[in-house]
Amino acid sequence: MYAARGDVSGPHPHSAPFRRHRSETAGILPLTLSRSHSMPRRTSIVLALATLLLGLLIAFLPLGEFIRGYGGDVMVVIFIFSLVRIGSRASSISIAVGVLGFAFAVEFLQLLHLADRLAFKGILRIAFGSTFDPLDLLAYLVGIVPITLFDARLYRDRME
């Protein structure tokens, strides 16, 4: 009976005996992407937490203005990239372009003194910044290139 279909191993996997009831998988499926994506997802979570911690250390330790200013910019694009990667199956290059576009937009908005006009204080002021610096754009590139290459290797993306 099965050999006529070319299947000598038994009934088709989608036939009734092999189907799982929805209640058996309800709590599992939404949390897993697939077996092949579980390792990179965990890596992205660890990387996001590590860059957050490193960024906070850079911000609060007396490491000098150069490290504090530009090291933080490098870390922030890696952090945002990692956060996006956790929930996205987009290509590495797509995520990199989006993150870099966002970082550049925030930097160029500083030319409009948006933080001053909207009276940002505290964490919002730190996040949006208040002074445009073209070297920040370079720092974003310094951060985005290695994370993109690492991610592409991790996901074995075709970078097109």
C-alpha cells in the first residue's frame, strides 16, 4: 500500500496518527524559531546583554572622554543590532542598514537641537544626545561592520 506512493516507511507524516493536537504544542511553538536558529538567537541575547553591560561600564567608569564618547557609540549600534536580531530573521545586511540608518538619523537630528527643544532630561537626553559630531558617524560604522560580519557568519547569510 505505501510502496505504491514510493513511501516504504509507513503512513504519510501529515496523516491523522502523526498530527499533534494543538494543545500539545500551544506553549512551545511561539517561543522557538527553529532548531537551526536557536543558537544564533541565544547568542544575540547574550551579545545584547554583554554590550548593554559594557556600554554602562563605559558610561560610568572614568575611562576618559574619548572612550566614553566614541566607545559608547560603537556599543550602542552593536546593542541595537543584537536586539533586532533576537526577533528578526532578516539578513545581516538588512539589519545593519536599518540600524545604521537609525543611528545616523538620531545623530543628524542633533543638528536641530531636538533634545533642547523638547526639554529632554535624564536617559532621553543621553539617548538622543545634544551635540552633532561627525566622528560619531564613524564610530557607528566601526561598530556596525564587525557585528554584521559576525552575524553573517553566524547565520551563514548571503550578503547581497
